[in-house]
Amino acid sequence: DAGITQSPRHKVTETGTPVTLRCHQTENHRYMYWYRQDPGHGLRLIHYSYGVKDTDKGEVSDGYSVSRSKTEDFLLTLESATSSQTSVYFCAITAKGGTGELFFGEGSRLTVL
Amino acid sequence: AQSVTQLDSQVPVFEEAPVELRCNYSSSVSVYLFWYVQYPNQGLQLLLKYLSGSTLVESINGFEAEFNKSQTSFHLRKPSVHISDTAEYFCAVSVSDDKIIFGKGTRLHILP
């Protein structure tokens, strides 16, 4: 199994509070992605990173920010959580960008009340 | 921008019958195409991919997909399904900017 861990795995928070999800990898892969999975919507790309301090927006980036200060960590931040951000969040990594196999973390289930 | 359309949200099929899960993409440039599978209560894992070369690609568990550039499709097929194939299947596409975009998924229900 790819060395990728997400934390926290489960979180319940209230509307308006900040939330940070962490993705940590031990594979030294260059590319890291954050997706959210919702019934009827599949996986939607939030942000991705192609190197330290190099990030770009995905399909649903509004309300989310990311940071990657070192290769192994990719943080997803909800500055002010809303109920529409209740979801399961998956981090994924790959060595080869758009041509490579994505390896997924176990997911972080976030509930915003 | 690229996009992926999976035409069926759910596909019921009898055990040992053939199945086709449809995927169409839109992109004005060359694409790379993938199928991922998510078994119940598990994460996603790669089933097969098309990068270049032969338009027919196969997986180790009997699935195959054919890249059709003129129809912008990458349909997934299996000639005889088993109960263990029960899962959700996701088509994905990427282009040169390394964004990897997924479709909405197709739930495959195997009927006894």
C-alpha cells in the first residue's frame, strides 16, 4: 500500500469555524491532489499540487485553500466551513502527474452542522 | 477544459452476463484516460488506463476498455461479470496540465 495518511479521519464542526485536513505521504511523490466525494457527484477535484509551493485550482476550489511547504504534506483548509462542505475528502498522490496511477488515502469524513 | 460524462448512474446486470459501462469525455487536446474502481467501504484503485498505443487496454481481472477518438469514448466492458465485481466504477481523464478529472461514477449491481 502507498504510504499515504489523512488526518483527521472524522470531524464534526460547526458552520463558520475553520478546518484543516492534512495529507501526509512517505512516497516522495511530486503530485498531490484533494478531491471531495459526494453522492451523485462522484469525485470532484478541489486543488492539486505539482511540487513544493506549487499549487493550482481544480473544479470546485471556492471556499478552500491549500498549502504545500514540504514534499510530504499537503494541507486543505476551509477558512469558514459551511454545510455544503459536508463531504468525504480524499487525498491522492502520484509520481507522474496526469499520466500516473493515483494512490488514494482512506478519506476524511467532515460534517458541518 | 476537459470533462467526463458517465451516462449511467447505476447498471444492474445478471451474474455471468456481459456488461458495458459508458464513458465519454470532452477535450480539445490529447487525453489520458483511466478507469478506477471503488469496492464497498474501500478507497479507489486503478483498474486500467490508456496513455498511447493500442486503443484496447485490459485489466488483470477480465475488464477491457477501448479508446475511440472519433467518438470521444472510453467504454468499459466485461464479457461475464461475477458477484465480486459489485462496485462503483469511475472514469477519469487528464490532459497536459496534470489535472485529473473524474466522472460521477456508475454503480454496478450484480443480480443473482
